[in-house]
Amino acid sequence: MKKSFLLFVFISLHVLNAQASELSNPKSQALLADIRMDINDSLSRVMDIERSDWTVLLRKPEDSYISLGIILEPSSKTVLSVSSHGLGSTLDLKVGDILYSMSINGTSYKNNLQELKASGGDKVTALVKRGDKEIELDTIIRHEVTPHWQLFASPHNSFLDAENNQIKTQQLQSAASISILKKLQGRINSMLSDIQRLEAESDNPDFHLDLSQRTKHETRFGVTIDRTTSQVIRVDEGSNADSLKLQPGDLIKNIKVNGKSVKNVSQLTLIDGDNLDVSVERDGQLISLTTQAKSNALPAWRFLVERDPEYPDSACGVVTLLLTPRISEDIYNVEASQLDGDNIISSKVIFKLKAGSHSFKLYDKIPSDKVVSDFRKRRSYKIGKTFVVNVEPNKRYYLASKFDRTKRWKTRNGEYWEPMVWKVEDYECSLD
């Protein structure tokens, strides 16, 4: 995996100091803000760990895996947090669930559950205790479409200031730094996949991003809490919360900055040198913690989301709508009415296409008795959805509709289904 984000060669880099964003959907913009925050948090931790000079290149992985994206209390396996961009959210895991075991394609796992990963097409099942009941949650992981992206980072601004400068990437010294970047890589990939889907729905599938930030210092508390209970969910490594020795599961009772009480964490602002006093309840005991706030150095970075790579004119792949419905997995056929903005006959089910990005207008073929019984009577038409397929040379993509039983009543905007790539396979393609 190291080769996925460490490049030991000289690379030519033309850098713009301006920040450019071409996102249309407000949800996409919120996800981009999450990416920016995640980059800052992760690179700040790398900055604290690494003592020698470093410059890294992080980019879209060749193999895309989805992490579980949860935080577990180690002894009881109680779920403390569920990321909105992980497998746990897809499974509909809830805070407070006790996670007994998980299986991926029939292989069961009971240990190191937080480290599990799955890829497109995998069937994932979780056995949990929720309240007084034991329940089984399962899902099929969709093949996600993620644009090409790169993240450059360095403790210095030099690569941001120079035009056509030669930047040499240097090996990180710590395994902890490499682990941080691997996890960041997965999260960026997952969030960009969501952004790609949202922008396609907003008729903006060919967006690009060019964001950069210069080195700066920031003083953060570095903790995630449950807003309802004030329970600590996560403590960022190397943060002021980490210096306080806060732990997941702690209940925050009181926070003081320079002797003045702060009502909640969201109102907490710190500067370098502030005296920070926090009272928490841990294992039924009240504990007082104190530290002096320190600022964290944030390195310079540049984040690029690029358009499709250039392929030879002869390169092609195939998209097909042919499949036998997988009823037990709620996967059904689709039909297409448009390809790249042009109308097509609905009976066409196989498309030989030049390599690159192609946009389909798709309609579900889920049986009417699966949706609310009067749906077809009330609405004589279905809800079409735009779906973008990044066709790579010599690949065949199978498109389908994924039925969401929990949303079978939400027919007004077609929320009961989503288009998906349910299978990708090698296929020799020629335009001759």
C-alpha cells in the first residue's frame, strides 16, 4: 500500500495559489468542507510525528475499499460513533449497538472489527444487539464511481510558491504516519464518490477542484462528543484533548478556560497558552484534568480533482443493462432513455463506448408490487436518475437498480431506489 501514496521520483508541478471549486450541490459543498477538515486534522498529526523533512503524494487508490467507519468501546464492543461515510452507516448501525460479529461474503469475523474493509459487490452482514433484541443487518456494497484525485503536502510553502518546480517526495519515517495517510486516503475516496453522485444528479458530472492551503498554526480542542449526552466519542491524537488524557466514553461535566466556564464544546475557542481545566465522569468517578493549550502546525497542501485521463481513440469498454434480477438482494434491472444527453431507444441494453466518462438517464424496473401498491396508479411515469460511468479500457460494467425497502413509500422523488454498478469484469473491447 505504501506505493499508493509515496512517490520516490521527481515530479513536475505547476501550482496556482487560488482556490477553485465547481460544485453545484449544497450537500457536495458540505462534503468538501469535511474533506478539507479531515486533510488538516490528519496532516497535523503527521506533522507532529515526523521530525525530518517530508513531502508526500496521496492519490486515488487502484483498489477502492470501504472501511467500517465506526468507533467501538473495546471491552463491550458497543458502538460509540458511526461515520456517515463508512460501511457502518450503509449497514444502518446505530450508536449504542453491541456488535457481536461481521461477515463478508460468508466469512465471519469477531476480532479487529474496526479494521474490516469491503469493496464493491461484497455482501456484508453484521450481527448486533440493539436494546433487548439481536438483529442481523446486511447490505451489498455498491461499485462506487470516484474521480481521479491527488493530494500534495509538505511542511513548507515552497511547492505552492514555485511554478514548474521540481518537488521530490521523501519517505515518511513513522509507521504511524503511513497508517494515518492510508485511512485519510480511504475517507477522501469515499466522500468524493458521494460528491460525484450528487454532482451527477445536479447535471454537473465533469466538475473539477483545485484547493490549496499555506502553512499555518491552529489551536484546537480535538474531541468529538455526543451533543445530547456530552459523552466523548473520539479524541484526536496529538490534540489538546489528548494532552488532557480524555478518553472515549468520558462524560464531560464542566470546561473552564483561564478559570471561566464554557457551556459546551461548540463554544470553545482556544489560543496558544490558555489554561484548560475539564471535569469528567469516568467509570462512575469524577475526575479533574488540566493542561496548557498548544497550537498545532498545519502543513501546506494542494488537493486536485482532475477530469478523466486521456485514452487512445481506439480504447473502449462496454456498459450493459442485461442481468437476471437478484431478488434476494433487492437488485433489479434498469432501462436507459438517454446516453450523454442524446435520446436512445429503450430496448437497447448493450453499449460499446469509448473509454472515459459517460452519463446515462436511467429508470428502474422494480416490480410495482414491491413499491406502494397504488404507486403506478397515482403516477403514470417513473423517476429518471442520472448516473455517470467512468468507462475504463477493456472493462464491462453491469448497471442495475438497488431497491431500498425502508423507503418504499418515498415515491415522490424516487427515493426508493438508486442506480448502481453491480458488477465489473474484464472484457476485451475493440471499436473495429
